[in-house]
Amino acid sequence: MKPFYAILANGMTALLAGPTGAIDWLPVPRFDGPTVFGRLLDRHTGGYLSLEPDTYQTVHQRYLPDGLCLETRFDTASGEAVVRTWMSVGRTAVWMSCRTAVPLRLTCRPAFGYGAVRPAYTPTSGGMRYQNPHGPEMAQLIIHGSSTATDRIDQWIVGPGETTIVFRISSEQPADIRWLNRPISSDSDHLWSSTATFWKAAWQPYHGPHSDLYIKSLEIMRALTYRPTGAPIAAATTSLPETPGETRQWDYRYVWVRDSAYAAEALLLAGDVTAARRIAEFLLNAVSPTERVFPAPFLRVDGTLPDGERDLLWLSGHAESRPARAGNGAIHQLQLDLAGSVLWLIYHLQRQQPDAGWLRQQWWAIEALGEWMRHTWSQQDASLWEYRTIRGHHTHSRLMNWVGIQSIRYLAELLGVPERAEKWRRLAQRVKDAIMEDATAAGLFAPRPNTPSTDAALLTLPLYDFVPVDHPLFAGTMEAIDSSLVVDGFVYRYREDDLGQARHPFILAGFWYARVLMRQGRMEEADRVIAQHARLATPLGLYGEHVDARTGEVRGNFPQLFSHTGLVTTLAERQRILAGHPLLSFPPTS
């Protein structure tokens, strides 16, 4: 993805702003809603909001030190212009405050329903009112300060001087019309100061290398979290391609069970037990004891089930990559690693902050997850990679069933019910024996039985305490991964799948690789891999899902929760190893 984007968020939705501060992406009223600004997926019809000089010599961007406020600084022949942009927490409003020595051009072109619907315009004193003629959305542009109308209904000239611009949107009628009619303060400095406290709450103490990236990753994880439920989405966007011009582009604006559990584990390692517990409770509340334990691999941010996948055929797609999509066809897949990732999280939450009352309250869901694994662990699935047509007995899925069953075993011991613990111990041993039998026959762990290729997900075998890093079978697995998936310190998740060749390294897999190296005592090599992956972040400290190793360009949906959790987990584990503190693991007797 080029150019590089910044994310701004408010706990309900998120926008992406380009290198001149132009807002090219804003879904409403939530992360998973249709866009009001969607130029990211169609340069001509998607809609955008911008404030910039007609000509400039250079432009520089940074986040302010106290949170996700984007500062865009233009140097022009006649002086400097500084624009600060952020979102207020609560109702969706975008703020732009500028101090400029030169006139700036303000352009506001909303387009509702992923660019399919042009708004009705109503001029107001100091701005414009917008109405979706086919839906409930209404929006208002307010200009506090010097401005001049142009001969175009969607443009104004702002400045020189100080000006505050607010774009606020409502998706509910008629109650929210009152909100749009309320006067709004022009004291942007005070308003940002109040908003900054929301972002500072994400910070956790850290003293080690890449500290700026570590704190930024915690902020991005907060930016991707739906505040009312505490659940994080996998990424802020839909349809950003892994490879421009091809068809690997999906909608990631949902709460994936697996991704959320990974995020909670990273938060737990970082010291934010409260945020980790909120995610755990969201995931446990999604459990159904009478049917498929998770109704789908992912949920909407409010816990409900999304619709299926549909193609947005009127959009040209990012970098002409068609089709753009809303929804995700993986909703129908069986992915058998989900329960294990949640139960690993629950076990370590209880180890770090014991709460027997909470554990008893959640025990019905925990045992429901266990019963699901007891009946399904030997089935074929689509794996964590969500293969569209490949089904098999995936080693990683079986590993995560073992992880989940082991977790219930030790949770039962913590709860003081040894007979239940013994039941789950026996089942865990059966699952482990099946995995080890396949690996022994092959001389290493394979992605699926009788599969000649390898898979970066196998790097998690020692990370979840299944085998030690020096186990002979894992040594063979590591050798296979090194020879076929690792290129100059970057790691591909696999070489090909049912859609063809994997084009780019997978950032999370690179962090898994670094974690394995650290556990093998190869800290110098691990630090080199970590540093390489630190350099993959955009200038603003953000990660996509993949990276083009040749050009450094971000690929896939953005910013990506997986990648940021990988960085936090890796750096937190590095601190623990150097300090001699234990890593997340099961008791030695397991």
C-alpha cells in the first residue's frame, strides 16, 4: 500500500489519513459500517476530506507525543501551514485545527454507502449539511475561523490564520439531529488535551529497544478496539490487497476470535490485565454450549453474527484490485484452533490475577469449549490461514486443541476439582500422542500428515509449550522452515495455497521466528530479526499484514492487529528472558 497512511480512531470507528492529511477512509457508525469517505477503494467516487495548500515544497507528518493526533506540516514558498487532525472519543467527529501563513483549500466530498450514494447538500452559516437521500446518515461540516466559499459546492478557502474545522456525522434519525444542531467549541487545544487522556491509558511501562514502536503498537491495539465491548478488530480496512491487481483482498473489520486472543495475550504480557480480561469476557460471552461453540470464526464488534461476503462491484478497488468486498466468506469455515487460543488466555489470566469467583462464573463456557474440542479435535478444518478450499488435519489446529484441553486441566486444578482435571489430562494426552505419532513417522512436524511442504504456524509448537525448542522433531521442523520459508530474516507463512503462490513475508510469522530464536538462546540472531521487522513499520510506526520485502511497501489490510500484537509479545518476552522472569507456559509436570 503506497502511500503510507495514518490511523485515527475514537473507540467506535477509525479513519485513515494520507501523507497530506487527506481522509480517504471513514466507515460509520462503526468499524464494520459502510464508508462516508472511501477514496482508499476508489479514487474517483469514494469520497474524501482534505485541507492543504494548492502548492507546497515539502510535507512532514508525525503523531503528537500524547496520542493519535496527526500533525501534517507543509512548507511553502510563502510560509508554513500546520494541520492537526484527530477524532473525538464518543460520537463520531473529525477535528482539523490549522495554523497557517498561507491559504489552504478545504475539500469535503462525502459519499455514503461505500461511494454508491451522493449526498444532498444544504449550505449553512459557516459550513454545509449533508443528507443520505437513501438512508439515515446525516453529516455536518463546521468551519470556525476565516473561510471563503469557492465556485464549487464542495470547496472553501481557509486562512491565513487559525481555523478549526469539524466534520461530525450521525447515523440515527431523528434523535441525533439535535446533536448536529448543537453549537460546538472552537477551542481545539483544550479538546485535544481531553482526548489525549484516552490514548495515554493505553501506555504501559517498557524499558528496552524499539520503545517508540512498542508504545505505538499499544496505541494501535487501542485504536482497533470497540470501546463499548472491549473487543479488537483484525484491521481497520477491507479489500487492501496482498498483491495489487490480484484477488487476495478481504474484509478484516471484525472481531476474529484468534486475533483477539493473541491481542489479549500481548496486553497481559505488557501489564494491562484489565484490557486483556475485557477481551476474554467478550470471547466467553460469544460461546454457545448447545451448538457450534463459536458460531463463526469472527463476530461483529457488538458480538452478533456478520452477514456473508459480497462484492462491491461499483468500486475500482485499491490499486485497481477488484473486487472490493464487504463481509468475509470465512464466516462459514470450521477453524479448530479458536477454542485453544481462548483457553490459553483464560488460564494465564487466572495465573496472573487469580479470581476464583470469576472462574466459577465462566466455568460453563470453559467446559463448553472443552466439550467442543473433545468432539472435534480429530476433524479436518480450514486452519488458522483460512484456506478457501483446502481441508485437512492441520497440525497447528490439533496443537491448539491440545493447548485448550491442557488449559482446562489446569484451570480445573485451580478451581479444586481434581476429577475433572484428570478427565482433561487424559484427553490432552490422546491429542498429543496423535500429533507426535504423525511427526515421528515424518521425522518432523508437518502442516498436515503426508504433506511435503512446511508452515510458519509450526513455529508456535514451543511457544505454546508443546515441545521444548531443542526437541529433535522440532529441530527438523525448524530446519525445514529455515530452508524454505525464511529469506533474509523475513518469514513467509507458507509458499503456496489454494489461491496460488504466497507473494510476501507475513509479519506475525517473523515475530514468531524471533521468539523461537530467543528461546533457543540465540539472542543476537533474534535481535537482528526484531530490528529487521522494526524497520518494516511505516514512518508513523504502523504495520500491515504483509510487507513487500523488495520495496518495503505495506501489503494487506491496515493497520493489522496481528502484526502489532506480535511486536508487543516479542519485546515483552525479550524483557522477561533477559530479566530471568518466566514466560507464559504450563506447569513443568505437564
